[in-house]
Amino acid sequence: MRKVIVCLIIGAFAMSAGFWGGPAAYGAEEITIGAIFPLSGSVAPIGRTVKQGLDMAAMEVNREGGIKSLGGATVKLVYADSRGDPKIGLSEAERLIVKDKVSAILGAYQSSVTLTSTQVAERHRVPYVTVIAVADSITQREFKYVFRTNETADMTGKLMLGFLSDMSKMTGKPVKTLGFLYENTEWGQSSAKSWHKYSKDYGFEVILDEPYPTGTTDITPVILKFKQKNPDAVVNVSYISDIILIVKTMAESRWAPKAFISGGGGEIEPEFIPAVGDVAEYNYSVLPWAPDLLLVQPWAQKMAEEFKSKNNVDLSCNSAEGYAIFNVLIDAIERAGSKDREKIRDALAQTNITKEGAATNIAWQRALLLPYKQIAFGPDGQNPYVRIPICQFQKNQLRVVFPPDVVPPGIEPVWPAPSWDERS
């Protein structure tokens, strides 16, 4: 009887200590990572898709034993809702750092919110890995704690204008005049700045430059101006509600340029095509990830299936970016072997994720869900090895049409876009 009692006591102690599994089995604790995104307000749908990608990545890490160099510590994501407001993003960053004592921060989708929240992180010496925000100024402030894996507005602008130039030459059906249409915050302004620069380099004539307030409810006067001036191509960046309004208004006005190319904003969200139907057909988008890339990344297909089962939606570009960039941070934490902010910051600065090493490093493989050949950070915290596919809406799907090594068999760009009369 005494032996039975002793065994029961030992068993109870072992279970309470997590002996049978979980982080307590190794005496491990949690490592807390802050995540600032718009979870309410007009761009909340995008914030929620990023969150789905982060949650998927964190679940995988914890399911596979947590942070190995920290004895199996589990990762805890603490979310903050910026509501799309730079001032709220600033205060929420302060809360995450001071109250929640996060070891690092991920954020914040919008460039304007990222600019303010990274200022707080830099002041408190907390490593901050940006997610999606592209304004050039984010990594031009000589900050030491801010790192960006993804592209800048300047990189995107060069690609967009270069693509228009290349297609003009390749097809012998050139575009010569451009109209710029963009939301008037830091993202749109920095994008337009790069478009002007590269328009000169590629010899395009800019005949329209039209910023508009984010969340506008009537874009008709602007679209009518475009129809009157009739630029060969429209270059655009817009959030989800705006781009829905823009393409619907263009369809209603029966005007279509030879090419309409967007910079990976609201048009890549799952809500976009259900909202607009086929009126976005033949439009282009520059985006870091597209479902076609699963065809050249067989390892990711199982993850995408689990993602859909968990969220009841397909893996989207913003979810994929959140997923991949989370793993860039996880790789740094593993190498740091510490919750200490300085050590994590130093490990981020030494990041060198390569396709060759991805075969044996699961975090590297997952980080390279984005079609980069390498991820490393320069002295400014920017990854210079960004590579961005260009997609076109074909039969209501974004299909990769560039670069050639990731284009699925049988897919080619339709150039120029047919007029509305030719479509009907």
C-alpha cells in the first residue's frame, strides 16, 4: 500500500511539473513576442490575415518543442490593436515593452504605424522586425534595433516601372504615358516618389498624379479624370476598401488602360475578388508571395492545407509574409539562446538565411516561403536580397507571370489588357 501511495505522489508531481510533455518538462518558460497590427478599423481584414500567419507559425514552433536553445521555451504572441492609427501604434508599442515586457516586436503592416512604433522600440532598445510596411524611411534613420525582411517602396517602384518597360519592349506594344493613383499616407507618398524617379529612368511621361484620402467613399471624380486623360498605364497603391471602390468605379465608367499595376495592397486580400468579381481581370499586382509559388515549394503545400483547415480560408500573401517573417525572428532567438533583447538584436544583425542551409534548418526553410534566395540585413537593417514576383488576375486568380523561374507552365501575361468592349 505504501508503494502505491509513493507512486501516486511521484506521478502527481511529475504531471504537475510537466514531466509528460509541454514546456514545463524542461523547466522552460515562455518567451513573449509583441505583435502590433490593425485588428479593428477599415484595414482590419488585412491585420487579421497577418495574425493568422503568425499564429500558424507560432503553433508549429510550439508543437515541435519550442525554442530548443531555451530548453523548449514556448512562444507567446501578445497582440496589440493599432486600429490603423500611428498614435495608437506608438502607445501600444510602449505598453508591450513596459507592461508585457516583450523580448521583441513584430509589426505593423501600415508604414505610418510602423514609423511611430519603431521609434518607441529604438528608444527602449527592443528588437523590432517589420512585417509588410514598405516606406523607405523606416530603414533610413540609422536605427540599430529595426530590421526589415521585405521590400521597400523604392524596390517595388523600380520593379513596377521596369516591368512596364520590359513588357513594352518584349511585345512591341508600348505604354508611353502613366497615371499615378495612390492613397495619401506614408505608403502612398513614398511609392509615388519612387515612381517619379523611375519614370524618368525608363522614359515614361507622367500625365496624372492623383493622391486621395484613405477610406474615401467616392472616387468617381478621380476616375473620370483618368478616363479623360487616358494614360496608357495606371500605377497604384491602395488599401482594401479603396481598391474595391477604384476597380468597380473604373468598370462602371467603362474605362480600362493598357495596364493597371498595383503595389501589393488590398487587391491581394481574400475579400477582394468576392467583392469585385471579374472586373479586376488582367490587372497586375506586385506581391511578395502568391499561391502559384506552392507549385515550386512542395514542402509548403502541407502547411497551406493545414492553414486552410484551421482558418477556413486559403493562405494569402499577407498571411504568408507574417508566417515567413516570424520564422526569421525565431531563427535569431534560437541563435541568441536568450530572452535578452540585446542578444536577440545582435543575432538578428548576424542573420544569414540561405537556400542551401534551408535543407537542414526548418526555420530557414519556412522563412524562405518568400521567394528570396537569401535573407540578411545590412547596417541599416534592410534585407537587400528581396525578390518580388509579378502576378496578373486571370480568371479571378492571381497568377505569377514574372520572374520566369517561378511561372507555372502554361501561364503567360495578357498584354495589353483588352478594352471593355473587347471583354464583353
